[in-house]
Amino acid sequence: MRLWKSWIVTQKDLSVFKKNKYVLYSLVAMPIIMGVVLPVIFIFALNAEIVTLSHAQSLAAANQIVSIATMYLVLIASILPSIIASYSFVGEKVEKSLEPLLATPTTDGELLLGKSLAAFVPCMAVTYIGAAISAPIIDYWSYTKLGVLLIPNLYWLLVMGVIAPLSCIMSVEANIIVSSKVNDIRAAQQLGGLVVLPLVFIVIFAATSAQLSILLALVVSVGLAVADAALFFLSKATFQREEILTKWK
Amino acid sequence: MIEVENLSRKFGNLLAVENVTLHVDEGEVFGFLGPNGAGKTTTVRMLCCLIGKTSGQARIGDFSVDNESDCLKIRKIVGFLPENVGLYDSLSAYRNLDFYGRLYEVPVQKRQENIERLLRLLGIWERREDSVGTFSKGTKQKIAIARALIHEPQVLFLDEPTANLDPEAAKTVRDFILDLKKEKTTIVLNTHNLDEAERLCDRIAILKTRLVAVDSPKNLERSLYNRKTIVHLEGVSDAILAAVKNLSSVKNVRSSDNKLILDIDDPEKDNPKVVRAIVSAGGNIQYVTELRSTLEDVYLKLIREASAK
């Protein structure tokens, strides 16, 4: 596997995305909504409650808010690939550009990795930008109101460092499989969105079970790693040049 | 340069290509002619290592399509223009070619030189930074051909290079292929266009799942009928007929409307003798022509025969 070859494909895809307004808007809007708007809403909600709570209760409530806000960031990593990967794979299908690409001296694995990275890199970049925006907002509020910095904590690090990338990989792989079955970008996005629905339920579940957050985050991480491994083999089987040329209709 | 032996490909129960055996010499322009579904694209895809074969052998240069590591080497020495150009519309012409140049592992300096040379040759250099989406179909086709040539391949596979192009754009592309022919690039051309095949190809393979015929366009045209010479005269007399019949090189003579239709194996050699014999017998020749079948006649006859089997 020559990583530099994969990186050429990734760079090309990123150049294509840069010219696509729909992808660009999605990349800008998601961190703003998940990284700024939601934390601010939570903080406003908490501000109203904090006057009636003790310091310990306020801290517990604030930690719950952090858990929820953090898991929302995972949604960026899970949802965005359905937009970007659909352009990466179905976009090639629509432009009928896969055949000349497959005719180059590049292996299936290098192409798959390159295209997967093209979806993974911007999604994770945007997720971390969202985290980089929300963390100071939350910390500023918690420091001024409660005298503590809530982020980073173990849960936050686990979610950002493990769950978010694993969720992103799962979404990218699911979208590769979806791409082999559909012919237009919207259908790919809708189906890709459906595929990540279970992940959304996990986020909601985690957000409402904040007391179990670290244990839950570990369980979710293991579950995602197993799902990623299974999807990896399935997507690799799907992404073979013969399969693409003769069966991707 | 290309050796193919009993190459076959099945898709489920459908036999797309059956026992194709042929060779293509270095510097030759070789055409595949055949109706839709005849197996032309499947054959080319197998030769480019895009899809596998069911049975048989094929080699491009020193490399076999059987072997995965050889396949990477084959893809490195072949250029491929698919039926659909498949360019990235949002990227510039330059960026499209640069991307493929990098994938074909062309060094930076060489890549830049090749892109400039090809785009200048095709008259697109001034518009190199324009998005490909803004170009006409013909220009896109030219860029796609440039893409197939960016790594200076030893063999160029062109699948329907002028399909869907207007006559002017088709001519530009054909002229470009003729230029490549002069540079001795080995070219394999898939086409429906008989006129194009006749003009560009040194040899043509007529394919209908199986290989129906392989020969030069001229020999294919002659294969339908024996070679015939037609002599137009002011008048045909018995003396003239007798003089012609006496020639050993003339196999058969028919007379019709002041014309003599002669079956001759080697007209280039024997026509002067015929002319001399007619003149000696008192005949006044107006002109001498060859009765030829067209490539279309041959193609249709062979395809019908192949379909009937």
C-alpha cells in the first residue's frame, strides 16, 4: 500500500469539494451549529437553573451539559460523511470518472483509502474545529460561574479522541457500501443518513445517561470498533474495480 | 506488443468474449469493429487489467494480465480513453491532467512539460485554468485523450474516441490520432465508425463475441468478392473478348454495356497486360477501374453470418 498514492486521490477530492458550495456550506454550518449554537443554548438554560441549585448540583448539571454537547460533536463526525462521501463515490459515478481512475497504476486499496480519507479528513477537521470553538465557550462559562474548567476531562477526551473518529470511519464505510447501490447523490445522502441513524440513537441515549458516561463511552467505543471492522471488510469487498465496472450501475 | 490467445470472458451465463486470439504489432493502429454488445469494451477492459478474464492468455509487452503485480505495470504502460470521458468538471484542464500525471508517477518536471506540450498541441493551453465543465464535448474529448497520453504510454486504448462528437470535433480527434500514428504509438481503437476504422487502422478485427475476421481494411474489402477489374470501352467486339480470354491471368470475363468485367488475382501486375491485349485487338479504352466492395459491405456480411451461427 503506497500511502502517497492514496494522498494524491485525497488531495484531488478535497480540491473538488472546495469547488462544491453544498459541501462547503455543510462543512461551515455544522461546527457553527453543533459547536457554538448548541452550547450557548445549553448555557442559557443552565444559567436560569443555576440560581436555585447548590454548587455541587450546578457542577453535576454542568458536567451533563458537557457530555451532551460533546456527543453532539460526534454527530458532526457521523453525519457529515454521508454528505461528503456521497460526493466522493457517487460523484465519481455521476461524472463517470471512475473508469479512467481505475485504469491508473493504483491498487483498489490505495483508491479506497484515498477516497475514504477525503471524506474522513474534512469531517474530523470540522469536528475538531467545533470542539475547539465549544470548549472555550463552555470553559469560560464554567470558570466564571463555578470556578472550574470542565473541559478537557476524561469523558471528553475519550469521545473526541476515540468515539468521534470511529463514528466517522463507520459512516464513511457505510457510505461506500451505499454508493455501490445508488446512482444519484441525493439518494446516497438519504440512505447514508439512514445508516447513521443508530449512531444518533446512541448519542441521544448517552446524552440522557450522563452518570454512566465514561463506562458508556467505553462500551460505545468497543461497539464502534467492532462495527468498523465488519464494515471495513464489507466496503473492501464492494470497492473492487471489477465490481465497480460491472455492477456499480 | 499485444498477444492475445483464446481470451474469453463470461458474465454469469452470458459469454461476452469467446476465444479471441490476435496480436498487435508495435506502432500499429489496430481497430475493433463490432455492433453494441460484441465484446469490444470487455476485451479492451481485460487488456487494460480493469476486469479479469474467464480463460485464455493476454500479454501487453512483457507483462501478463493474469498477474496482479504485472497488472500494475500494464496500467503504467497503457493509456486508456474510456467511452465516457470522465473528467472532473469542477477542476481545470491543467489540474485534471496533473492529477493523472501524478497517479501515473510522472516526475514533476516531465509532467509539467507533457501537460504543456499536449495542451498546446490540442489548442487548449490558453484555457488551461478554465474548469473542464465550461468546455465543449469535443474539447473535453481532446483533454481526455491528453489524459491518456500524459505518461507517454507504449500502448493507447481508445474506446469510441469520436462517438457523440460533431463532425468538426471528430475530425480534430481523428487528425490527432493520425499524428500519434506517425509517432509510432501502438493504438487499439474501438469504434462503430467504419469510415474512421478504414482511415485510421492498419488492421481491423471484426468482433461479434468471437473474432470474425482480422485483416487490413483493403484486404477485408477484397475478401467479399474476388478482385475484379472493369474496363470501359467504346465498344466490345468478339476479337477483344477472345484476346482477353486468352490471357492466363484472367480467370473469368463478362461483358456488359461496353464494359468488360475481369476476375484477376493480381490486378497491379496483370492489368497492363489486359490493356495491351485489348488495344492490340483494336479496342478503344475509355478508363480502367477496380470493382471494390466497401468495408461496410464486408462488415455487414460478416456480422450477419456470425449472428446466424
